[in-house]
Amino acid sequence: MRKTIQLLLFLIVQIPLVPMATIGLVLAIYKEYAVPKRLGISPTTLGATKNKWLMHYFGTRPDEATVNFFKWLPVESQLGYLAWSSAAIIANRVTGFTPSFAAVPEPGTETLATFQNPKTLEFDRIMEGYVDQVEQVVVMGAGFDLRVLEFPAEKNVKVFELDPKKRSKPKTRETEESGNRT
């Protein structure tokens, strides 16, 4: 019954906010896909940041550093995400409603929308449990994940983040010929 009431409140709040949510979604999608393409940044580098931002706003995982970073990241729109998720955030504050994309599912029930949340919490658990026992941490494909700044802070731990260098398009006969026409 509680979940039904939570969902009902979300829908009651969402209906009048549909125009704002739509504008927010368009803004978020534009900044997430068009801007990174122009800047040469892969949209996949934003996955951890976006999920941690959502988890913060729904109380799943507090992360002020990511929220502050998100505000200034040119390839994300905090305003767009707030507008898009405002009804869910309001319903969360009033009834505890948590949409699936911000929830932590039971092991084995993860979906494409929720698999990153338990992965985030598991990585946090590992970092918290072992950061005092290691000399270095290597994170492969970190993207814009700020987590490595949080756990090794004030500890004598070296952190290495390995991200692939952006590859330029391979030259083809067609691109070589068009380049020679100048």
C-alpha cells in the first residue's frame, strides 16, 4: 500500500510538471550528447557522475563533491536534471518515493537502469575497507568519477586513473583525397 501511495503522489506532482520535465530532459540530453561531441568527450565518461548525482538527490548515497562538480561540468546540465526529476525528488522528500534509476536493487534483480547503483556502492565499500592497506589505487576508465579523491584523502595512497586517449578518425583514401584538394 505504501508503494502505491508513493507512486500516486509522484504522478499527482508529475502531471503539472510535465512541461518543465520535458524542457529539462531536452536540455540534459543536448548537454550530454551534443556538447561532448563538439568537445571530443565520450558520453560514457559521464555515467558514474550522473548516477552518483541521482543517488545523492534521492538519498541513496550522499555525495556533495559530485553535485558541486556536476554544476560546473560543461557536458551536464544540473538545471536540466533537476527539472526532469523534480516531481520524483518532491515525492521522495514527502513520501520516500525512490524511482528505479536511483534505487539499489536486490542482487540479481539489476536492470540496465539500475546496475550502476549497486556497483557504485560496492566500489565504495571496497575503497573504504582497503584504502588503509594499500599504497596505490588504479582505476581504469574512471571518466569523471571523483570517488578516488574522497577515499584516499589525507592518506599516503597514490591514485592512478587510466582513461583511453581519444582516437582520431583513421585516414581513409577519401579523407586523404579531400585533404589534398586545398
